[in-house]
Amino acid sequence: MTLRTLLCSLLFLGSAAWAQIPEIESPHEFNSLPVARLVYIDDTALTVGNFGDYLYNLGIHPAGVRERDLDSLKASLDWYIDETIICRDLDSAAILAQPESRRRMRWRMAHRAGPLTYTHLVAPGVNVSQEEVAKFYQDSLTTIFTAPSRREVRHLLIAPRDSVSPDGKRTRGRIQVEAARRRADSLKQAVLAGAPFETLAGAFSDDTSSRAQNGYLGWLFPGNTVHDFDSAAFAATPGELVGPVKTLYGYHLIRVEGVRPESTIVYNDTIGVLIRRQLESAKGRALGTAWADSLVSATRWHYNDSALERVPNLEPSVWLVTLNDRDTMWWGEWEGAWELYRRQQNITDAGTLDDKHASLRGSAFPYLYLQVAEDKGFANDSLIEAERWQYLRSEALRTSKDRLYTLQAPPEDSIDPHSAPASAPEPEKKLHLLQLRACDTATIWAAYRRLWAGDDFHSVARRYHDNVRDIASRAYDLGWVEQDELPVELWGKAWILEPGKFTRPVPYDSCYYILKLEDRPRAMEARELRNKEIEAVRREHQKRGLEEWRAEVRKGHRIRLDRSYWQRVQQLWRR
């Protein structure tokens, strides 16, 4: 089946009216026409843009659809339609009449109001002339627009081997490091005697990432590698064998295979556009900061200091600050932001009132944007309607999950308590893992360097792990986990670890993870295998029950495709 027919079948949900979808000629972004009507539920139209936002919240990007993504995209569209129907069936007036619902909706609106006020009040004052662009290029010619010299490098790494005592304890000391140096020396002599460096690197290098390429690292810029390796590589001449060079990874033999001198990037229209965007961004930040400072100074801040003194022993609904007598932030909103602020500012005690005021000012700032948007007329009905829909959709999702988890347990006779667990080709293993997660490269590599320097994993996780609640509950210690409890990308890295070792940063789902294996893997016990089998039966029973319930939800509703949208997309693709 081709990609174009699969993409068409993505939207086929069983209605006969959907069978005549126009043929798609070539791949294209699924959300290319965000305001176009995609699906009708009775007389309500769902747009491509709405569905794209829904997928984004689930971590799925609808552009550049791959065949392996189609099942998950179809399932997502199914859920989106079901939740829309549930939203219509909810008593929205009663839900939105609750004080908690109104507070949450206003908080969501406040976070949308920031870009709105910037677009109307700050962006019109951001102007960059062509003379400013030309001056920036000339001033930055030797720094930004000159590419440094590069080296094409191949290397061979010999890492020290740990010694293992009879009780299984691993140690690495001077003897092991010296043995690694002698081995690197012997390999260097072999190369000088005529042995092919590529062959030795492919056979003996301990760098698993480059060994498959016979030690080839490609073209490196200054700073791409650790300091000692970098210095040796950029001091060598082409063809020269350098080393052994000691780094925190072990001993390296390095050979430079090519050199590209520094070069200047010539100015063109593309460079001009990039420079203009950078200058506009810098001007926008400066103007936005000045405007925000004036907004803060003109705001009446009223703090509930008696409640702030009792933090964190507060109910979620206790108010903490009021802005211009119009908006209030409560403890349930501010709790996570306060914990993050304490960690960033290294506040180890309860914190002073000044600390809490400073944190509240930053957290409550979106309310100021919303007040300005309302006063200036920017917060129109569409903004309010969008947040009303999002809140009701979250209620529909909660209803769906409640239905899933409260379905009747499977009948007792569907599980034989005396049957043996299904046999596996080999005993299933469990790993005791710690994790450290960060969603920006600077943080994750700072944490990785601290681990390599010998810092305790728990202390590094408390400092760099990006989930405050995980740190407070020590949830970064995953405990004993089995294979189906981790994504395959993370399990594959953890499975090859030795006890006490940790992985390099592993990218997954827009973040980076470092995993450490605490103990030796252990086989799952018969009781655990049995519980796993019983849980699989329960999940299957719940799945069938949920599908039946969703079928009931759709009864009485007409679901059809807006074929004019697909015809327009077809015309666009044929251009």
C-alpha cells in the first residue's frame, strides 16, 4: 500500500460517505490549510488547525507523515472526535459556573495573552534599517561570519579496564590506567611498523560509536571534543599519528586526514534576512523588557503575607497575591514555580518574604498581560472561546480516563489462578535504574560532566533533573523496571550497562535522559510473571469495554468528511 492511499485511509472511520476521498498525488504537510474544515460532527466543523493543536499536545507532529505513524494518527483522530462529542454532552454551563473552573480558565487565558499584547503594543515599534544590517555584518565578520579551520579526524580509543574482585566489586586505579597506556603505545608501534590504522581502529577501539567506521570521526570544529583531544588534533599535521593522548575516556591515538582553512561567509540576501531577524529579536526583547518594567511598576500588588509565612502548609485554594484588585494567584498555581525558584536560587530553607514576593511577581505576570489585553480590547471572544473549548476538552479527556479505569474487572473465570505463566525464550529481566532528564542540551551536558567528574548521581539529579515533583519524591529513582515499562530507545541503552555505570545523554521525546544501573539485573520471579499475565488480561478486558463505550458515545451522531478540503489540497499538490 502506497503512502498516498494510507494517508487517505487515515481519515476513514467507517462511514460510507468517507469512501470517496480524492486521490492524493504527493506527500504534503497534513496541516497545510489550518483553517479548513476537516470533519463534520452533526453540524459542528472541526478544522485542521484544531486537530494539529491536539496532536501537538500529544507530542505528535502531523507534518511529513511516515507509514509507521499512520496508525497512531488515526487513533488520535478517533479520540479527538470522541472527545468532541463528549464535550457536547457535558453540562458545560454547570462546569464553567464552578469557581475552580473559572480560575483555571482565566489562568489559561493569561498565558495566551502575552504574545497578543506583544504583537499589538511592542512589535510595531521594532524596526531595523538596512544600514544597521550592514554594520552588524561588518562588525561580526571575524567572529560570526568566519568559519574556523576544521580537521578531518580518525582515532583509536583504549579505555582502562575495571578490575573485578571475587565479591563482584569493580575498581579502577593507577594500575588499570597504566595498562591502558601501554596497550595504546603497543598499537601505535604497530601502526608505525606498517599496520593499517583503520583496521586497528575497527578491531580494537573502545569507542563503540566510531569503531564501526574504523575510528572515523568526520570533520571537527574547535571545541567539538574534550580539551586535550581538541588541542592534540588541531596541533597535528595531515597524516601525522599523535598520541597516546589522555582524556577522561582513556588514551587516544589520533590521525588528522584532512584540513580545511577558515573561510568567510559572503554577504547575500539570505544572510541579510537572518541578521535582520536577529536584530529585530534583540530590539523586541529590549522594548518588551522596558514595557514590562513599566507595567510592573504601575501595578498594585497586594500580598497575603500571613499565608506566605505558612508555605508550603497551605490548601491549594489559598490566595497569595492580588493584582490591581482584579486577579488572584493561589497556592495550587504557584507551588511548582516556587519549588523551581528555590532550586535556581539555591534556597535551602523556607525562604524569606522577599524571595516569595520575587517569585510571585514572575509567576503572576501573565495576569498583567491579560488585563492589558482586556483593557485594550485584544482579548476578544475568540480567545475566550478557545480557552473554554480547551478546558471542556480536558474535562472530556478526564471523563474518558475515568471510564477506562472504573470499568468492571474481568470475570473471575477468565483467569485461571493455577495455570503456569507463559514460557519465554529466556528469563525476563528487571533493572534497577536511576534517571536524570533535562530538555535542553546545556543542562544535560552540564549534568553529564558532573557525573564524569565523580559526583554522586543522586546529588546531580537533585540539581539538574527538570521535574521538581520528581526531585521532591525521589521519583528519579525508577526502582526495578521491566522492558515494557521503558521506551525501547531507553531500554536498549540501559540493558548494556554494567552495575554502577551510566549512559551518555539519550535523546527521546524532545528531551535527554541519562540512566544509571544501580544493581545487577535480576530475573523476574514466577509471582511477577503471573501478575504480569493477569494484568495483561485485565487491560484487554478494559480495552474491549472502552471500545464498546466509545461506540455508544457515537450513536446518534453523524460523522462525515468535508471533501472540499481534500479537493483544495489536491489542487495545491498538483501545482
